[in-house]
Amino acid sequence: MKCRLCKKDKSLIKAHIIPKTFYDFLYPSDDNSSLIMVRKNKHIKRRPVGSYDMNILCKDCDSDLGLYDEYGKKVFLEKKLEKHPQTESAFIIRDVDYEKLSFFIISLLWRAGISSLDEYGFVQLNKYEEILRDIIYNKKYKKLIDYPFIITQFEKDGLDGIVDKSFLNPVKLYMDKRRFYLFYLPNCYSIYIKVDKQKMQSSFSKIAFKKDGNLFIINRGKYKNSKEFKLIVDIVKSGFTPQT
């Protein structure tokens, strides 16, 4: 079959959309765990930890993307989070490589967009699918600026071990008539990625990640007060039976 990244006829492998290293963080000692994948419309699937798509990538391309995945893991799961020196409404992670982190996030978006797995059904890239593939495969660093992203994080507020090891599936949303995709990651992180031909407003541009090496992270407040937490609680209370 043809690899979706290099477009060569090769044997395809079990390629993860959310990197396996993130699932290893969720369940470091249990190879038999299952993860409940929740979409905003409350459609639920039970997936083995490290859910994968066997129809998108060859081994070589998956390994290349794995280098960016490792850097994403380093930033979101290992690097020190500090209070922002100028505002209580934000955090900061220092000394972040703009290109490596941007390629991780763009490749995450692209893999979700080409996957046939139900949990990524809201990610529909259309004409951007090939544009993003070209950026990733040919390492067009200058094009990264066309897909700015904003990082946010919820406060765990006593829910450590629960909310930091769970996440919802990505969704599409519009802010100021511009299309964004919202991805959830462990440790209560969220990523808003603009995929729209319109330029981002100056107010958004000020908080988007730039090449200065410091990652600005918006504090979204306590997780237990969020609509995301309410969704999970409502599903648990409903006594759902996940599909396999």
C-alpha cells in the first residue's frame, strides 16, 4: 500500500495518531489497559492504549515523525512549567524549540486528518491535507507561520491522577470566524491550531507560540469548573457502555 507521507508503495505499520509515548505516560505499567475515547457528541469508543491506524504510514515515515513526537513529550510531559512573570492568567515553559514543537503539532493535526479512526472524525482537512503533508515531508520551516497555535492548560485543583491522565478527542471550532482545531493532551494541556486562510487577529497573535524560545500557556482555570469535566461527569453518571 502507499504511505500517505512519502507516497511510496511500502508496507504500512501500526501508526499512532496521539504518540505512543503519551499513552505510556497515561498507563506506564499496564499493557492491557483500555482508554475511553470521548467525542463531544458523547459517541464513545473503547480503544486499546496506544490506538493506531494501519493504513497511513510506513515504518520510515513513522520513525521520522517519532523524532517530533519525542520532543512533544519532552515539552508537555517533562519540561518545567513556571508562573508567568507578568500575569497570573498564564504560565511559561522556557527554552522551547519553535520548529520542533511546531512540526510535532502540525504532524499531530495531519495524522488525525488522514486517519479513518472514529475518534478523529471531526478533523477534516480537505485541501489542507496535501499542504500540510508537503510542509512536513519537505520540512518547509517557513510555512509553519501559516498555522499558528495557542497552548492552554487547566488547573488540576486536587484532581491529580485523574484529569492529568485523560483527554477528549479533537474537535473543530470557530473563533472570530476563523477555523481552529482543538486537541487535548495529558497534563491538562489543550492546543488550538488555526487552519484557515484568514490571518489571525492581533490579540491571538500576541499569545501564539513564536520563535523567542518561550512557550506562553494560558491558564484556563480549574478543570472541575470546565465544560470538558462536566461532559466526562455526565457520561459517567449515565452508566454508558462503551463500544469496542
